[in-house]
Amino acid sequence: MNTFEQFLHDSIDLKLYSVNAEISAINPQFNSYKKWIKGYIGPATAELHDIKGPKLNAIKDENRNAIFPEFSVNLNGKTFFLAIKGCGAYEDMYQGNSLSPLHIRNACRDSTCLHLVDKLTTGTGFIMGESWMGESPYGCQGFINAFDELAFSKLAKLDSINGAHICPVIGVVQLPPKIEEMARKFFWFSTYKDHFYQEIRLMPSNIRLYFESSRLVANPSSFFSLFDLDTEKLIEKFEINFIKSGIALLSLFLRSAKKEGDNITGIIYQDVWLDKDCVVAPDGTIHFADLEGLIWKTVPQNKFAETQTNEWEKLVFEFLFALVKIDSYRHQLEGSKMSWNRQREELALLVQLAINRDSFAYSKNHNKDLLIVLEGTEVPSVEIPLLEMVN
């Protein structure tokens, strides 16, 4: 067990209960892991239904998700951990603090259920009927989001859409009818109308860029030791992988693009961001996690370059902010005092090295500007300045 795996085991803060649930769909690339595709519910939901087990150790992730550190798989040399999206909420939707039995009681719209609520010893991991943005029941997952995430995962080759890495969904289950029917009796304002689902997915870590994690890329000192980054060579390799995978995610529209007559269709990001919707693997590779925020967009061919550039500019700050933090901390550990101008020049060299073998991107220097050139199949190439006025 390496340092990061030990960290995950030491971070266990949740017991989830395994329940039989109808498998709605499986990602065919992961058929061999069908045994993992089942329902997993939090302790408050389990108590309400008097479910005793089996129990599994887990780590809370965001408000309704969890990671199982004791279940993992190797994909292309990287370790991925079993994870669940929609195992029950941990926070009160309107109070903003931990969900408690009292909060759950206040949301109960059926007085015949109050005797069950009054027996609860925790509010953690409770599934409710309250509609979250019209997309999902609170603490669980909605139909459209679940199957959209599965569809994008099927498009990937394991965890990669032409070099843009994701946290793949391996299966979708529908919540058992008894649990869904009870959950519909708990809400504050309005309810989600469709069936309740959960996603079973794989994640390489729970380290995010800025938010929703106890350890953040924006604070490199908090995770370098966890990833055993203890030599200059390992740290530089981590940074190169970070750059390569970041540029791949920023160019997802082009990497997924398909020409259809005079139009081009590709994947864009909708209301999602790299700061909290990505996790970083121990090798530095950024993986996009919240696939429900991806959508297909079709544009005329003459708008293709503009659309790709807009996608890049929408998200590039979060990538560059984290990159500067990583690069600066590397120099700090090396004991080197470097001017920002010199650091920019070294970053330019690292960028060129990082995408040297990328099938969809390369760098070139033009009038002292470092440009990223994006090229796909049957689509216009796109040039985007990354570092201007660099020697």
C-alpha cells in the first residue's frame, strides 16, 4: 500500500450499506466489474428502512458521493477506486450545515412516517424527494444526468476521450422502489418527478483543484507527500502530466469533433468548471469527474475555431492558476530563487515537452509567442496563444 492509498484508508469517515438494486445499464468496457454495480445508501436512509448491512467503508466526497478505498482497479497503469454518485446527502439544502434528524423531520410531509424519523441517530446520507435544480432528487441522481454520464463514459476508451481523461461511469442502477417511494415523502418545496438513480464510477483520487476536497492542488504542500513526490524528477514528471492532461481537457471540443456536412459537432462544458469538477491522479493527470455537465454542440464549420477558443478561454484560468502553484512549489522545494520572467520561460519549455507526443496538439513559437495548435480529423485547425512575449 503506497502513501496515498494509506491516506485514503485513514480518511474513512462513512459506512455505506449495500442494497440490491436493478441494474439499468452497464458500460460494456467494464462488464468484468458487474459485481460492483449495485445500490449503496447512507446510514440515515439505511436506518429509516431498518437495513443492517452489508456495510462498506467509504469516504465522503462532495455532498452526495463517496469513494470506496478498499475496492480498486488498474487502468493503463493507474489505480482507480470504486465510487458512488447519489448515496444520500450530507448537508441540509437550505440550512447549509450537516443534515440532522431534526432537519429530516422538518422535511417530512407524511406524519405517519414521523415515528421512523424519531428513531434516527444520524442525518448523514439521506435520500430525499426534493428537486435539485430540476435535474435530480436531493442526495441521489436523476435519469437524464445518470444516462448522459454513462453515454460519455462509453464514448471514452476506458478513461480517455482522445487524450482527455475522465472518471468513467461503469454502471447505472435504479434505486429500489421501496426506498424511492419513502424518499418522495421528504421535501421542503417541490419534488423530482422521475425515478431515482445512482451512478457507479471509478476515480483515481479525491484531490481537486480548489474546492470540495480537504487536499487541493491550489495548495501543493497538502498533497505532494501523499503522492510520494519526493524527488525533482518525480515532481517534474507530475507537472508535465498535469500540463498534458490539462491541455487535453481544454481542447475537448476539438478532440471529440465529428464533421457532419457543413456542420461540426463536439463536446463542450456546460455550467461545470475545472476547479471543483476535476480530480488529479497521483501521476499528475487531471480527470474530469462531473460528466453530467458535458453536452454535444453543433456549429457551422466557420464557427468551429471560435467555439473551441471560447471553450479554452472559459476554463484556462483555473488550469493555469493551479499550474503556477505546482511549478512555484517545485522551485521552492528545489531551493531555487527564480524571477517570474525566467519561470515563464521554463514553463514554456515544459509545455512543449508535455504535448510533444499529443496527436491533437502541438506548440509553436511565433513572434515570441508560444502558441498551442490544435488539429483534428476533417476539422479546421485552431491556434491559441498560451504564453505571449516569451523568449
